[in-house]
Amino acid sequence: MHDGYHFWGIHLFWWFFWVITLIWIFASPFSILGKRVKKDKPQDVLKKRFASGEITYSEYQEKKNFFEKN
């Protein structure tokens, strides 16, 4: 009767919907949908390195002052 073209507009919508949904799922910066992964700031990494004993207190102070100036 309509040679299969009667619902072409809604089919096109669903193609776009699923393509955009799949791109969002696989290419989003979220590890779990709706929950953003917070990246550590340089100051946080510096605190962790000092707490784990990787750097000394003088190195910590020197780098901390550098980050505060810049």
C-alpha cells in the first residue's frame, strides 16, 4: 500500500536516537553513567606523594610554593 515508506520519518528518528545513545555510552567521560570521575589536581597528587613518603618535607614545600605562585 505505502511501499514501506509510510513511517520513514519515525524510523529515521530512531536511527539517530540509537546512534547518539551508543556514542554517549561508549565515548562519554563517565566511568559509570551519571557519575563523573574526578581527576586529581597537582596539589592533591603532591599531598599523596608526601603522605606516602615519596618526597621529603622540603621537596613538598618547594613544589607547593611553586604551585601557589603559578
